[in-house]
Amino acid sequence: MQKPSFKEALRFWTKLGFISFGGPAGQIAIMHEYVVEKKKWVSDSKFLHALNYSMILPGPEAQQLATYIGWMLHGTLGGLTAGILFVLPSMFILLGLSAIYVSFGNMPWVFALFTGLKPAVIAIVILALIKIGKKSLITPFHAFVALAAFICIFFFNISFPLIIIGAIILASFCRQVFPVFFKSNSSKSANENDDEKGFYINKHTVSPHSGFKPSRFWKQIGTSALLWSMPLVGFYFLTSDFEFWKDLSVFFTKAAFVTFGGAYAVLPYVAQVSVEQFGWLTELQMIDGLALGETTPGPLVMVLVFVGFMAGHNHFGGSLAMGALGLITTTFYTFLPCFLFILVGGPIIERTQENKWVKEILSLVTAAVVGVILNLTIYLGKAVLFPAEISFATLDYITFGWIIVSLIALYRFKINMIIWIGISALFGLVNYLIMS
């Protein structure tokens, strides 16, 4: 398998930014289908290794996984291109929707389009959960950890970072005391080794830009610090309300560093501070922002940029220009740390793939994440199927039926995911017109 050209990769990263519906599970599924199964740019073991690392970082794991894969294929430029294009379309779409939201209020036909998307998204997430589970739950012990993680987060509301820390501690203890827990089927491992040969990047590939280099490390840290400070310097000299822009920049930088477990883990914190402490928007506007974030491509954490838009819009007396500047500023400070984590940590973590200790610990982390994704699947499913309360009386039978249809179409008939997203949006619009 030859190295894909930068132009070919650029086409995929651009398309991914526009079709990455379905939250992290759906986005990871799209990437896996294309770069592993279709194009064979990256082997399954290498993909899962990158996913393991992205999962334990704060920030949106799918965006960081795209950055990591782009970096493996084409170095720093490839990583920056993949990561930026993953969020750029969503940023512009949310900018447009936010301007419409504050200017014209709710647009029922727009939301009708995305109402049809929601059941298709649930089906995509379910299929991704099955696919990732098959790859990750390689022993009964891994399945047990996935179940335990689900119980912890679903029934006891234990935070995602604590579950990950618990998985790491459990893995470290068990590999010393019960190493047999980590042994999987040997023939399966042999087959996996044979499968590695057909991929451009596989677990035997040694990247020329991997490993720890102090000069590169400090250069990247210095560049990140400079990039972080440049907008603040501009706000200080060019705006009349530096305090607002400083609060906005520092707050979303903090949010970026505590976004373990995806957007749903950080949203309560962002809502509390932005609504109650800063008064940038109301609770109802925060809920509307979440709806917009759920119906656009890209990571759900993009809902934070809606908060930034409303902050600028409301603080400066309904100015669309200041709202747009707030949205762009929020995007910059939310995602800058994500690039730092990958471009600094990627070269180091690449050298750990054949480290048995690291592999076994990260494999258990991935198993725990399967349980967390199951929890997210149920969470989203409840929101879509039972808008009022969980009972047969409130079940949305049309949505439930479209989830079943979507599962059959995507799994049984292998209909292209992008085509099915378009069909689902059209279904939502037709259903709205009939019901109204």
C-alpha cells in the first residue's frame, strides 16, 4: 500500500467536516470505515492505538483522532489540516444558525430536517458501538470492565475521569497479579498480524517524526503559548472592553482542559458559569444552543461556540459582529489545547505501541470507554424516543420506527452513511409537512 497523497487526504478531511454527524461514536465509525476498511491507510491496531490515546485526553476524542491520523499520514501539516477541517464547517454552520436564531427566532422547517437525522444518528451510534465493542472486548475481563464502567456512570453517576483512572489502576494491578486476564485467543492475534501487511501504516511502521525530541517539544510549547496570547494582545489594544474578552478566553481555555468524557461531561460546568456567573445567556438559550449543536456536524462540544456567540451578542447590545467574534474566539481557545496534546504527545505515544505494559493498560481503558459509549447511546436514545417521560404513552413511534429502518438500511443493506443522512433529513421534512 502506497502513501496517500496529501491532496487525496485533504479531500477526505474536507468531506468529513461536513458529514461528521452522530457524535464521537458516529464520527469514529466514519473514519474507521474510510481510512481502515476502504482505503487501508491505517491498520485496525494502529487506529485503535490512536483512539486509545485520544480517549484519555481532555477534549473531543473524534477531532483529536482525526488530528492524530492526519499527523501519522503527513506530519504536522497533515495533523493541523485534519483537525481544523473537522471543526471548520461546523463553526461556519453554527455561525449562520446562531445569526438566524437571534435575528428570526426558531425556524421550524430547519429543525424538521434535523428531526429526521436524530433517529438515523442513533442507529449510527448503535452500529459504531457494536463495531468498537467487537474490536475492544477481546477477553471476558475486558467485557467485565466495560460492564462495570457502564454501571458506574449510568447508575452511580461516577465521572468519566474517575472511571478512566479506575481502569488504569485496575489494569496495573491485574497485570501484575492476574496476567492471565489479558490473554486473548492466539490464533486471532496471528490473523491480526497477517492483516497488518495490507496497510500503509501498521503496527510495525516507525514514523520518521516519532519519539521525544526536546528541541521540538519546547518549540511546540512556545508556539502554543504565543498563539494563545496573540488574540489577548489584540483585544487589549483594539477593543474597549478587554475584561470581557479576557474572561471569555480564559474560561474556554479552562473548559478545554477539563473536557474529559466529551461535551456532556463539561456542559453542566459551562452552563453554570456562563449563565449564573457571567450572565452571557439564559438557561433557555443554553438549551437551544445544545439543540443546534446536536443537529450540526462536528463534535458536540461545538455547542460551546454558540455560548461564545451569545456572550458577544448579548454583552454588546445585540451586535451580530461581536457575536461572530465571540464565536470565533471561543472556537480558537476551545480547540488550541487539542492540537497541543496531539502534536506534542503523538510522537511520544507512537513509541509505546509495542510496549506490552502500555498496550494492556490502554486496551482496558478502551474497554471502559465502550461502557461509557453505551451509556451515551442510552442517554441519546431516551432524549429522542421519550421527549417527555419514559413510558409507552410518550414513546415517539415514528422516531423508533425510523431507528429500526436505519439499522436495517445501514447494517443489512450497507447503504452509504452519507446517502442515508440525506434520506433521513428529507424524511424529517416530509414528516413535518404531513403532521403540520
